[in-house]
Amino acid sequence: MVAKNSGGGTHDEIGYYAATFDATDTATVGTLQVASKVAGARPVSHTFQVLTGNAYDYLYGAAAAPSASISGSGGISTTMSSFTATTAGTETNSETDTVEENGVFHIVPPTGGALDVYYEFDIGGSGLPQSVTWQGYVQTNNDNCEVYFYNWAGAAFQQVGSIGGTSGTTESTQNFVATTAHVGTGADLGKVRFRFASGGGDVITNLATDRIIITYTQTNQSIGYVGGAVWINTALSNTNTESFVDGTADNPVSTIAAATTIADNLNLRRFHHLPGSTSTLAQTYSGYEFEGEEYNIALGGQDITNCHIMGASISGTATGTGTIFERVIIDSAV
């Protein structure tokens, strides 16, 4: 505990004092706890959150949200997560045989002379696709198999090339470049679909895939877990729990259950509720902080030992010891 750098407080009226904090007092981003004890008066304490300039502007500024810092990593590869045959004959082997390059092929013939199938990849909410590498062969009478990425913005497959077929079974390697339009958002967050289809009179005998992988980057465009807290806004509808994507200050989750999963995964112990949010506790919370303004917490009879609850309207009962309630409204016995 250190003394305030910018001097003491000044009496305003009816027992309220005003205090100013300078750049030295607020030099560290995160929780700032202020306490005052004056002879003849009760001790007073308040907890504040020191934000970066960008975070403050995003949450409280009148202008549009600031440009986010972007950091990422490249060269990550993963195999398919599923396979869908829209138009196809009886398969030999399955999509799980496309994980290794071992000469065991996932072979898909046409039906009625037509073929239309796609592999789907999951690159996560912060993933941006770079390319798909396919190893295999297309058996045709010198016709082509057309390849596509699904364009999620346009809600349609977009052709990105073709694979020339031969009458033999010699394996080749093909690489097809993706764009940011080829990764899903919302309920389809992180999905990439890569399609093979016959068209324009082309006749395919077999599509044989030895291995298929996607290469992507991970890019973080979030202002993050400001104040070391998982952010909750129950007016939204986001129950996803992907670390460093969900529960951030600019992408809050909508349930305390989702927030708890994220907090436990990242070893965080603070929840920040946006105004108007309501959370009902459904498990033990030991040593957590609940913060915000004008939000509601229903204790649900849970153990809240050593928790610190600030700025909430409290209802229900709880068990445990060492709990601190600060600036709360208690609606019923706790």
C-alpha cells in the first residue's frame, strides 16, 4: 500500500470528498484499490479499474471502437474435421484416412455421372485460412475436377481452380490459396469448406484423397481480458468459450457458466458484469471477484468463501466465510 501521489481529498458537501488521481497513481493497468481513514470517521474503500486508452475509448468513448492491435502466428496446419457427400457413390475407406500420407486413399466415386463433396476444417475463432494442400489423384478420361472454397459472406461456393484427371492412379500434390472470405463467422466461426465437384460435362471415375490439410494463421484482434477479468453481458447471446476470443471486453459472453469455463481455462479469478446483466450462481466460487456497476447477482445458496463482490444488487443466500461485499444493494438476506 502506498500514499496517493497527487495529494489528499477535498471536501465537497454533506460529508463527501473529491480526490484526483494523477498519471503516477494510475500508471499500472488493472485493479486500483483506494482506502481512506480519517480520525473520527469510518474507513472507506473503493475499487477501480485502470484501463488502457484503447480499452477506455472502446467501452466509454463517443467515437467508434478503436483499431485493435493485431498479432498472430503463421504456418499452423490441421487436418479435416468432417466430410459431406452431397452427390456421390459408395465410398472406399473414409475421411479419417486423409490424416496421414500413407497411400491409403479415401476414394469417392460419382453417382449418375455427378460428384459433389466437401471436406470441412475447423481453424478456431482467431484463425485465418491461407491454403489447402491436397494429395491424391483424380481418375477421368482427361477431364477435370473443379475445386472450390465456400465464401461465407456470399453464401456460395467459389471456384479456385481445378485438378486435371488421368486414367491412372499416380498421386500428385496440389495447393489452393484461400482468402479471409473463406472462413465462417457467428455460428459457423472458424469453419472452412473445401469442395470437389464435376461440372461442365466433365466425367469423373474416382476422387482419391491420400491426405488433405489446411494451413492457417492465428490472429488476435481483441482488446482482451481487460483488468484480468472475463466480461459478461447477459443481454447478448454468446455462450462460446474459446480462449482469447470469447469473454473479452469487446466480445463478452452472456452466461456466468461460459465465463467460469473461460476463467478456469486461463486461471483468471475475476468477472466483470456490464450494466443490466444478471447472473445466478450455480456452483461454488472460492476466491473470485465479481465487479461492475448496476448488475445483479443471485447467490443461489452457493459457497462464496473469500469472494469480493462489488457494485451489484444481491439476492438470495450463500454460505462461506471471508466474503467482502462492497457498494452493493442487498435485496434479501445473505
